[in-house]
Amino acid sequence: MKTIGLIGGMSWESTATYYLEINRYINQKLGGYYSAKCILYNVQYQDIKDVHKNGDWDRAGDILAEAALFLKAAGADFIILATNTMHIVAPRIKAAVDLPFLHIADVTADRLIQDNIKMVALLGTRFTLEKDFYKKVLEARGINVLIPAKNHIEKIHEIINKELILGKIEASSRDCFKSIILELQKRGAQGVILGCTEIGLLIKQEDSVLPVYDTALLHADAAADYALSNF
């Protein structure tokens, strides 16, 4: 079994989802008392939030590249980054460490293609929705991407940062997301990507008129599956 190098802590709420899902997946596949071989590097999230405020993405790349190098030295066989937004510095991580890197958008694209989704709605932080680092991965795979209206982007960003990353789950925020998803369905979306790893704490399939693609779960399952390859 390969050892997973997991860069987490962005936020700790969704990192817990990764840890539980990776181990659940492996135990389901192998039975008995099997679990994952996994090394977790939990970054200091305050440092990452400071990056968000000042836009110093080079500093973010340094922080996460250092985490990847630590995981390699500790014995990781491959790296996953347990966040969508910080994949903005994925090239920096991949340049720093010569280990396989499972990109969350590639994993998501694999499932969308499997399900024949041609037009997908993307929800996430302001950075994920307004920058092209995430969308271009999907579009390169032939998937058209719809993003919410500007006022909806700001509301989603606020809910993520003031509630979800702190473990706060509000019914009013769920209703807000449901309304935004409905609007994106009207614009032609065939599915919706929960493109922030905390959104799955709030929105489940029963809350959406569209098929839900929870990136935290998809990414965790892909990591577990890769860990079991050739096992």
C-alpha cells in the first residue's frame, strides 16, 4: 500500500472529512481492520488566511512546497492537497517535490466525464471562481463551466469564510446555496461541483436539484484508490 502525503488544515473541518473518507474507502475495499497509510501535514491556517488577504501567492507556494517536502522526507509516496483554492499554487508544489501529485480538478473532471456532464456549475471561494487555475483544467477536458453571478460569488465566499471553515452550519445558508444552484440549473448546468472542500459540510445531494460532485469526497476516494494500486 502506498503512503498518502496529505497537506491539510485548510480548513481542519474539511481535512477531517478527507481523513475519515480515505480510511473508510480503504477499509471498505480491504475489509478487516485495514486503514490507510497516511501522513498528515496540518498547515497553520492563519498563515494561509493572511495570504488570502494580501494576495501573496508566492508565499503560499513556499508554505505548501515546504509541506510537500516534509511529507516526502517522512516517507510519502504521493501528495494530495486537501483544498480547492490553494491549488492555485499546485505548479509550485509539483516543481518542488518529485512525487506524483493528484490534482483535485483532474479527479473531478474524471468523474464528470464518466457521467457525461458537458456543462457544470462551479461553486467555491471568490479565488476559485474568478481566477482560471481551476476552470482551465475542466475546460481542457471538454467541460463547460458556469459560475454564479457576482453577488452570489460574494455570498458564497462569505458563508465559506465566516461559517463553514469554523464548523458553523446554518439553515439559512443552506437555503441560499439551494437557490443559487437552482439558478445555475436554469442557465443550463447539468451538475454542480462543490468546489470548496467545506461546502459538502452544508450541501448534500438531497439539497440540490442537480447532481452534486463533492470534491472533498472525490479527491479522498481517488487518493485511497491510488494508494491501493498494485497492492
